[in-house]
Amino acid sequence: MMGEALMLSEKFDEAIKFFAQVVEKENKNIRALNNFAASLIRLRKLEEAREILEYALELDPSHFTSLINIGNVYQALNMSEKGLKIAMRAIEINPTAAIAYNNLGTALGDLNLDKESKEAFATA
């Protein structure tokens, strides 16, 4: 997909424009929604990314990459309790994904649950 090539080239402004056009035509395209949000995240447009990812997860609550991305957004927005719930959901979907345990450890640490945080990081 051309938008993914733009992302790999770190041309996030162009990627955002590309994915916005795709999503305008195909508003249930989970891959495009996730990549649109991921590009917004790279430019620190976190509220916009959060809205898009929440919509994507309404369409497909088990979309692992969207769960990871929204978990990162929640952490960046100091929404640690939401980040914790999302990390746990991601682990349910993919119990061997190190990134999900990393997000869990970060969310637990943000909530001052240090022992649990260390355990999550050790699992990652």
C-alpha cells in the first residue's frame, strides 16, 4: 500500500493525507484506519489518533495492532487505567506478544503497581 511506503519513508504528513482519502472512501477499512492513526501518533496528534483507533476497535475489537496503538496513545495521554485494560485485552488476543506485556508493564508502572509492572516486563 502506498501509504505504508510513505510511513516507512517517515513522510507522515503525506501518509496522513493518503490514509484520510482511503478512509473517506472506505470508512470501515481497519488497516487504513490503523495506519492513519499510527501516522498521526508519529506527529503527536494523539487525540485525533485516539478517536480513529476507538472507531477502528468498534468495528473490530480484536484488531491487535489497533489495540497496541491505542494502548500507546492512552499511555501518552496519561490515561493509564484505559491503557491497562487495553493491554490486558491485547494479551488475551495474543498471549505471546512481547509488546502487549511491555504495554502492560508501562500501564502498571504508571499506576504505581511496581511489583506487577516488573512481572509484566519480565514476561515480555
